[in-house]
Amino acid sequence: NAGVTQTPKFQVLKTGQSMTLQCAQDMNHEYMSWYRQDPGMGLRLIHYSVGAGITDQGEVPNGYNVSRSTTEDFPLRLLSAAPSQTSVYFCASSQTSGVSTQYFGPGTRLTVL
Amino acid sequence: GIQVEQSPPDLILQEGANSTLRCNFSDSVNNLQWFHQNPWGQLINLFYIPSGTKQNGRLSATTVATERYSLLYISSSQTTDSGVYFCAVDPGSSNTGKLIFGQGTTLQVKP
């Protein structure tokens, strides 16, 4: 049981480039979400999903795109990277009912030059 | 939207000391969680505690939902307790899987 996995761990992009951050979970959780963490700040929600085929925007969705074709995977796409998107990105998952503890992946540190 | 405020922002303790971290939230929530972010950046869930009191070893947490606050107690602190502690809430009347985070309390435990 690997929990929540993210790839890559580190990435450097140039302004204007696009890329996809990968996230997968093997706990059969319906809820998955993406957060970004900037220095000295808490995490802010980018996008989330309540199940395959269903996604919605969080607090800071601009410049990011998501899709959820399977329960296990929830990739985050940066369409045209900007320096303001330099951050650490975390993926998380949780079950829909009962004790909905949220489990986080190890994070991806992204630098946009 | 809901506001989540944590205090104090920074805390320095000597090993063995006790501490209390506070989380205030501005509206009703259906879910409150405490996380520890270790110096390597990993986020570990400490408690899922929408109400009541829970204990896990040297850590305990209490949430008083009607008064919109939660407390995290750390007793006999150890250097491995260092890191950032976050409170996060899922607002509204039902579970949505979305969390709103506070700004965190940075704890340094000195040997």
C-alpha cells in the first residue's frame, strides 16, 4: 500500500513551458485534491475532485487544469508556466464518509524561471 | 469564506516542556484536522477531530465546535516534534474533501 504518490519530486521550468504533475493513490479514495504551499504560508486549494469524471475549482485555480479519468489518478497540468507558480505542490486524497482523514503525497517542488 | 487563524505563529521550547497550540475558525465546520509538517516537508495527519477530545501518546487535541476553536497539546516535547503544525477545516454541513488551512505554528524544540 503506497498511499499517495507524486512525480516528479523536483522540476525546473522556463516561463511559458507546460507540464503535468502526476498524482496517484491506491486507497480507493473518492476525494482527491491539489494544494500549493508558498514560503511561510499554509496550503491553498487549487482543484479538487469528488470522483472519476467530476472536478471543481478551489481557491487558486488560475493557470492550472485537471481531469479525473480514473479513481486512482489525478494529474495537474500547468498550461503556460509563470514565475508566480513557483511553489511546492501537494496532492491529497480522502474517503467520502466516516473518518475522512486526508492523506498527503510527498510533494513536488517546482521552480519556474 | 471561512477564516482559520492559528496562534502563536512561532514557538521555541526546551526539550521536555509542554505547549498548547490554538486554532480559531470563523464559521461552522464538519471536519477539523491537525497536521504536522516535518523539516523534510512531509505532511502527517495527527488528528481528525471535528469535536471532542482525542489523545495519541504525548499529543492530544480538543475541539469545541460551538465556540469555533481547537487546541493541540504537546507534552514532554522532543526535538523530533519540531516543524510546522497546521490546522485545517472542511467548512459547511457535510464532508466535501476540501480543506482550508491556517497559516501554521512553527515549533522549534531545543535539546
